[in-house]
Amino acid sequence: MKRTKWIIGLLVFTLILMAVEKQPLEQVREKGAALVARVEEKIRSLRHSDIPGLEGDAVLVMDRNTGKVIYSEQAKKRMYPASTTKILTALILLEKSRPDATVTVGNEVLLLAADESSAGLVPGETLTVKELVAAMLLPSGNDAARTAAAYVTRLETGKEPGPEEANALFAELMNKRAKEIGAKRSHFVNPHGMHDPQHYTTAYDMALIAREAMDNAEFRAIVSETRYVAASDARYVRPFENRNKLLNPGEDWYFQGANGIKTGYTEKAGYCLIGSAVQDGKELITVVLHSSEQGVWSDTVKLLEYGFRN
């Protein structure tokens, strides 16, 4: 921490010195931006001294069987979870219903904005709960998450709440379940992870939630699939492709033994990934929050390799 403060102090002094020397403002800005980038890189390398080159702002690797944290940085810092939120949404859905129960998609899917990830669900379509979980977790369908929230709140209340009311009621269930798991520094306001200042978590909390979810056999099976075909409604037979590059042998980031879990991205959250892998009977859960597009994969691989070595 002292070295970090020293570096920041040097940066401030350098910028002041450039201004005092009356260099053109645009030149000061350009040099300042370059200097800030170098300082950020140096701070990151100091922070992740045990695992060099990590780009995530908050990272963690946990032994799933024991719950022991093998390595972490900024694990209890408040962060935005993006679509990794759907881990908790899917867990609640599976706990509140049967995998083979039928869900009818409603008008809640019409709330989907143009820039949101979608599973392509349409009002009136029917899916099993298991298929709905796959639609949420593999292609990361926000429409599927909204349908899950509407379905669960109908089960809980016996009523037909509108999409916004269902969202609020489901968020209450999310926060209650998170606290039961031990995720006490989290607060959720929607089932899908679209940005909201009051929708936040920590790397440690997400590891706890993921660990709980991976204890559910149906959840565990679904997140390990690279592709899942929903066919219970003959009108809408569709494949759901998994975005998790750790699972696919054809991807550059394939990791031997990987079995989950969930990707996520928003502009504010950055690139996020909750990973999981098993080797020689040892199972790990990794969390990377607010990384870069490629860094989220390299971070996860480094965390897994470190975890299996230690």
C-alpha cells in the first residue's frame, strides 16, 4: 500500500511539473494519460504479485469442496456482477420448481432492449424449467431471466403480477437467498444483471453463490454443456450455445476439466466470469470481475492453474 501511494504521489507531482513548465494543454493531457496508464499497470502488477498479469479489479479462486479461499485480491470490494447475476436467478428457479415443470413465456420478454443479450423467447412459447435455465445461462438470455422472475413470483403469490412488479418481488427473493448463503455484501434489484447502481456484489459473495449453485445437480449439469437444445415446444425448437470459452475444445481458452459457470458484461461491470474446473478430484471456483475482453479469460486460466498448484 505504501508503494502504491508513493507511485500516485509521483504521478501527481509529474503532472503539476508539466503544467508549471507551461507545456501546451493538449500535450499535458496526452502525456498525463500515458503516465496514468503506466501507473495503473504498475499498481496492478503490485496488487497481483503472486499471479502476475491479472487484469481483473477483483479476483478470487476457492476450493469448492472446502470453501477455502486459495487466492484473492479485492475480494470484498463492491463490484457490479452483470450477467453472472443469473447464477442466483437460476438457483432460485430450480429451488422453487421442478426441472420438468412447464413455464409459459409472457409479455415480460417484450421489455428486452435492443442491446441486451437474448435467448429469442416469444410470448406464448412454453419451456420446461430446465430449458429456461439453459436459456438463461448458456446464451445469457435476459428475456429468460425475466420469464423466470415472472414465473417464480406467480408461484409465490398465486397472482399475475406485471413485469415490473414481478421484477421487484423476485429481487426480494434474491436478496433473502443471498443472505442465507452468506453473501452479505450483495444487493440485487433485477434477475438479469443489467446495470443499476444498487445492484452490486463482491467477488467473495459471488464465489459463495456459485458454490451453492454448483451443489444443485440440474444447475451443475446445464452449465457444463456447450450446447443445449430446447425441444419441448415443437413450434420453437432451438439450440442454446454456451458463451463460456473454457468449455469448448475448439476455443483458444479451453481449459481441461472446466465445468462452468457463467459469463457477464456491461460497460460499468466490465468483462466478468465465474469459472469452475475439476482436476484429480479437486474442484475450484474462480471469480473475475471488471476485467478486459481477453483478460477475463487469461485471468481465469491463471487463477485455475494457480489453484490447482496450491
